[in-house]
Amino acid sequence: MKKMNFKSIAYLAIVSGTLILGSCKKYLDVTSNSTVSADATFGSLNNSQMALTGVYNELAGDYGYGIRLSIYYPQWGEDFKSATGGSGTNSDDDRRSMSAFNSTPVTKPLDQVFTQMYAGVERANICIKYIPKSALYAGNGSSATTMKKLYGEALTLRALFAMELIRNWGDIPFSFVPSEDVPDLYLKNMNRDDIYNHILDDLKTAATLVPWRTDSGDPVTRMNKAFIKTLRARIALARGGYSLRTDSRKMERRSDYKTYYQIAYDECKDLMTHREQNTINPAYEDVFRSLHPLYRGADDAYHEMIFAVGAGAAANTNSQTDSKLGYANGLVIDDGASYGRSSTLNVALPTYFYEFDSIA
């Protein structure tokens, strides 16, 4: 029986191991088809548009302007309150308890809205970081103009998310860069004035990059220069106005408030000198007719509505993409009506009702 040479075995083992390691290296270096790099995303105009659409998406749905930010959060006072209705209970963990100042650590919508707003900030931060690094952005043609417009929209979207976070939670942790660039993700609360100042500067920049409605040709679900100026005016009023301060625990406004009132005045004045873009519709009803599916195509000729969050009809989408506005805060309408069904979640209180002239 022949004996196998040990040196030959060792040599074969080394060669085999080298081949296996080489094969593994090549296999592990394969780019996943399920992910797209930042260079590939923002190196393409179409992909950049899709990335920005992802930022817009965080405005919609139940945890955005679909119902929470627009109805449940603000609606409880001397005039209106959020009705129980449907399957709601107004218990501590129910979404309707928020508008009754009855929230507790187990009230789920608090976390859900908070998380969605920060998801919007993160997506906007990614666009804001990578769009200016794109070769398309540095060019001189129409692609460069479009990329600069996308950059301006991303700045505006981040400002809108920041405004909502401050409006509902006061001083908050905030980052103006993507999470991948933050060394410590346990951020401390930032003074709201510092955030306001930053986004006011962002909006000033955005207004130079995003055109007026008539120049862009975009639908009302895309931000234009008029909306940017409107948002900047509103944020300037918040920056200059009274709010419950963390440091003093008092309702105060800063000594430089007139600076921000001037910003609001200037932006509104500029909007009023461009009434060809947006102005008041003399027929109040037409504003709402233009939104209803039965009147699609009959747009408001005066373009009173400057911006609207894009959302699908509830029957064809889900809670992450639809809107309950009109259905949740309108009059009660039974099934089968030509205008569609409505089940109001907001009711006027009798004390408010009887403040008006009595019915003869």
C-alpha cells in the first residue's frame, strides 16, 4: 500500500483553500440588486425624482396630514371636539384621546406620528446631502435646473417636517445631516429658535431654486415658489411669536421678534404682487368642487390652493397613503350618495353653536 506524501497533501490543501477563498471573495463582492447606491440614485434624473417622491410620501397617510396632524391633534377646544364615532373609545390608548389632552405613554399615534415626521426629515436629509454632489447638479442644462429645483423642494420639505415637530412637541432633537453622518444618535433637544433660524435660511435659498407655478407646470401636489414663501412667512411668525419656553417655562417671545415679523410681511407682500399665481376664488364653493372626484379636471381657475398633500382615495389605497379629510371632518352623508359617504369625527359644541344668532 502506497503512502501519500505529506508535503503533497499540504500543497493540495493550500491550493484548494486559496481557490475557495478567491471564489468567496468574488461572491461576496457581488452588488445586491435589491439596493441602489447614492451615486446611482442621484446620478439619474429619474431616480432623483423618485427619491424626492419618497420624501413627499411621509406627509400623507393616517400618521401625517391624512388625519392625525390635521384633525386629531388640533381639534379640541371651545368650538369643536373630536367625536368618538366608529370603533373609537376615547380611552387613554385610543387615537381620539389626543385631542382631549388625554394622552399617555400607551397612546400609539403619538409615537407613530413622531416617527413618520422624523422619517421625512431623514429622507430629506439624504436628498439634501447627495443632490448637490451629483454631476447633473453641476451642469448648465435643463437637467441641472431640474436638480436644483429638486434640491429646493427637499429643503422645503425638511422645513415643513421640522415645523410640525416643533408645533406639536416644542424643543426637539434634530439633525440637518443624514443619520449615517451623526456620530452619536442620542441627540439632545435643540432650541427651537436655532431650528427655526436654520430652516428660514433654507427656505430663502429654496425660493431661488424653485419656480412659480406658471413656470414649473407642476400640479398642486408639488411645491412651488408661492408655497415656499407662504411657509417661510408662517415659520417666521412662529419664530417671532410667543411659545412655551423650555428654559423659563413661560409663554414668551424673543426680543428680536420684529425681525421675523418683517420677514413674514415681506414674503406675504411678494405673494400679493403675484396674484396671477394664486389669489382668492370669489366662488367659495368652487375651491372644494375642484377637489371632488366628480369634478376632476375642473381646476380652480384662481389657484387659491397653493399646495396640497398628494393622497389616494381611501377606497383604492390604505392608511399609509390615503386621506380622511372630507370624510372625517365633513357632514354625515349616508352610503350611496352621489358625493360619497362621510362619517364626521369632528362635532361643533353647543356652546359654540349658540354664540351665533339664534334661529327664529
